[in-house]
Amino acid sequence: MADATTAPTYEEMRAKLTEVKDPEINMSIVELGLVYDITYDNGDVLVTMTLTSPGCPLGPVIRGEVYAKMKEIPGVKDVDVQIVWNPPWDPRTMASEDVRMALGIW
């Protein structure tokens, strides 16, 4: 893990986000393909992601967990979690193979 003087790597930030699960299906938001991008700029992290649907009732919970997990990383001062709808989430092309199998998508 990075220390306070070293920027965390993309892989470290992505690995931390694998700890965040969609509460309705109990699967990692990373494995589901909901995280589109993670950038780090001088202590500020921007997470660009989507939800499984625009009406997802647990969106604020997921967003809060993403924020909290990123803040656990040394060197991260602030986090902005942007929820976007383009491109639309499609588990057939965006989710990992393991998730597709678990969801019965071939």
C-alpha cells in the first residue's frame, strides 16, 4: 500500500473497491463492471461508476461505501464519486466471467 507521500496505484485503488459489494446481489461492484474509471490527482480521487439501474434504491449506500473505502487508502485526501449512466451498464459485456456465471448470463 502507498504511504502518505506516495500516490496509490490504480491497482491499489481498484483492489480496495473490490471490497464494496452491491447489497442487493452481494457481489463486488468491480466484478460487476460498475466501476468505469478511478483517477488520482494530488490526494484527490475521482471514481466514475454506475449502478445496476437508475432507480437503484441503495445507490446512496454504495456511493458512501465507495467514498469510505477510498478514504482508507494512505495519501487520499478527498474522494468524488460520480454516478454516470453512459455507457449504460450491461452485465453481458461489463461483468466478470465469474459474475456472469453466478447471474446465469451466458
